[in-house]
Amino acid sequence: MAVKVYVVYYSTYGHVGKLAEEIKKGASSVEGVEAKIWQVPETLPEEVLGKMGAPPKPDVPVITPQELAEADGILFGFPTRFGMMAAQMKAFFDATGGLWREQSLAGKPAGIFFSTGTQGGGQETTALTAITQLTHHGMVFVPVGYTFGTKLFGMDQVQGGSPYGAGTLAADGSRWPSEVELEHAFHQGKYFAGIAKKLKGSA
């Protein structure tokens, strides 16, 4: 029976969506793993999104809280808002009270990836403040650590990402994930899927 890895994200302008696609590819590269990508519901009206210059949402299924329970492991992705997850992702977590009551997600591995506007805009705090959501659900946080190798130490170019997970820097929205950031995302997906597979196999 395949190990189900869900990549669940929110993205306003598409930067986190790009990372999510690579994470899915990485997870799918692990034998016996079935990866699926989802987006959480948008909470802003179309009129407001239009004024923000946000593009139309991609053709990615919108997940419900109950569907999280079907996964063997979940990677959550979101942009930062003042060093914390965007309100859309927080609203989604706030709707998981039923799962929390039954502890339906307890013991499941979880990972995090993110996008910030600048280097000091929350590449670590966004992940750190998100871990509280996983903790209350009893999930097992799986950081990518430094398993990506020396590229995480690169100083020749600006890059996002940290031991907590893959990341990108969007600047004013015009900067898209670099090749190294996308490689980091692919690696995180592959690494996480391997851990999820081991955990399910030992259960």
C-alpha cells in the first residue's frame, strides 16, 4: 500500500506554489510513495486580490481539514506575514479542531516550507511559530536539517531556506525561486517522503 504524502500550501503570488511543485516531485521520486499537492481555501475576496495584483489561483484541488487525516505525512507551505504564517493557512489550521479533538493527526510526520520578502523577513521565525500548530496535533516535526549539504552554506548568491525547511525570497514579488532553492525543495520532498515511508513501515 502506497505511502501518502500530502503537500498542502497557500500562495498569494505563486512563489510557495513553485516550491510545492518541486517538493511533490521530490516526494514522488521515492519508491512506494504517492504524493499529492493541495491548496488551502483563500479567505480574501476576489476584489481585494485583484487590487493586490494577485494572479488567478492554479488548477490545484482545495483541501478540507478532514482530508488531512488520509495522509501518512504532510508538508505545509506558506508565505510569511510579519514573521508568522499567512492568515489563510492559520484559518485552515483553526478549522482543524475536529481532528485535534480526535487526535487524528497524532504521530504523523510533518514538514514546513516557506517564502519571505527579505532575508531577515522570517526564514526561521515563520517555521518556528508554525511548529505550535503541529505540536497541538501531536504531529512529528521533520526538519530537513543540513541534509541538503554544502549548497545550504552558499554565500555567492542570495538564497532562502534553512534547516527548518526549503524557502525562497520573493522580494517585491519579482524574484522567483532560484535553481538552488528549487533543488532544496526537491530534496526536502524526497527526504521527508523517505522518513514517512520508514515510519509507516515500522508502525
